[in-house]
Amino acid sequence: MKRQFQSSFRDMMPAGTLSVTPLPSTEDLTSMLAVLAAGLETLEFADEQEAIKLRRKMRMALLNSARLVSKLSVPAANSPLQELVDVPELIKHLMDQIQSGIPVEVEFEKILETGLWPVRVAPASFASALSALLENAFLAAGGNGGKVSLRLRNRPAIDALPERIEIEVADNGPGLRRDTIALAFEPFYSNWGADHRLGLGLTHAQRFAQKSGGSISLVPRSPRGVRAVLWLPRAYEHSASRSSQSADVILLR
């Protein structure tokens, strides 16, 4: 566990492939404080050279926390509250932002069913959760022959599940063992080791799904790869808020 925290802390502020303008939430600040706490714990076991690096990272984390606090003090009208979202518009805006970060060697396919239902969510959190799923897929499928697909469709009510939209992000990477799937949603868990991400993207995506009345799951593909399936309940109002067209992405890696 100490080793995992240490790796996560070292990766606190990497240059991301899908970096875009951040719009923080209280969860972002909580995550940053958790990283600081992990750094303090790791500092007790670090040698002198590692301690110097950790202290530098902690200073950066404090500065970043201060930046988050200042951005959180914006008026309530600009806060990421739940609202009616036109999903195709949000997807279009998100893809415009991350297009330059899609690896050229990865084949990317996007399939949006016509007539997608609106959902009631926090637009920025929705964009961030989807961005985390896509980035994980691009990392997994990296290299020649890599394939990633994004599919959105309406799903009818069945058993205890309501009418909903289903968002599926699939890749043909090495996949996950079934016994590690639950761990993938744990804070600071990363399948990519010390040179990649902090390990908060899937944690954020799961919290977003739960707070929005939906769910998320990871399903191994055959013969290889992973399907991340996020569903959100249909919203029944007839018009979607325009603000969904300008949702910015919060990347929690």
C-alpha cells in the first residue's frame, strides 16, 4: 500500500494526453488533499533524495489546492450542478476538446444512436467521467493495431432498471483480470504503474454515476480488451440546457 501511494504521489501532476481547461469541483479538492496526506505518509519512509522530490511535489500540490479553492469561489450559476443535458451536444463539445490527444496509431470509432434521450447530470462531471474512460482506453490500446470505440444508445426499462442511455467505451488492449476489476475503482489504483496516472479517473467516474442515479461497470472482452459501460437514467423534460454545450473537462488521472 505504501508503494502504491508513493507511485501515485509521484504522478500527481503529469502532462496529460487529453489536457483541457479545468473546472474544479469539491471532489477535485478532496482528491488533492488525499494526495497530500499520502505524500506526508510516504515521507516517513523516504530516503533523502526521494524526500527532496516529495517535498517539491507537496509544494506544487499546495499551490494547486489554492488554485482549486479560488476557482471554487465562482458564483453558483457557474458551479457544476445537475441540469438537463443534451447528450449529443456535450459529446460533440468533448470530442472537439480531446481530438488532438487521440493517438494517431489508434483507430477510433464513435457511434451515436439517433434520438438519444437527455439526462439530468452535472455537465462538467459527465465530461470528466467520459474523458477518464476514453483516456484509459487509449492508454490500453496504444500502439499499432489499437482500437477504441465509443457507443451511445437508448436502453428500455427492464426489471429494476429504468429507461436509460448507455455509454460504452471499448478497447482491444491487454484487458483486466476479473479479480482486479473491483480494484480499478479504488482511489490511487492504477493499472499503468508509476509513469502514468494518479489513479482517480475511474473513482471519479463511479462517483459521478452513483450521484447521477446510474451505474458503471468494467467487463472483460474476448479475446482481449475491456468494455467500460456507464448508464444514466433518462430525463423526461422536453428541453435541454444550453450550458451543456460548454462543459469543461476535469481530468483526475
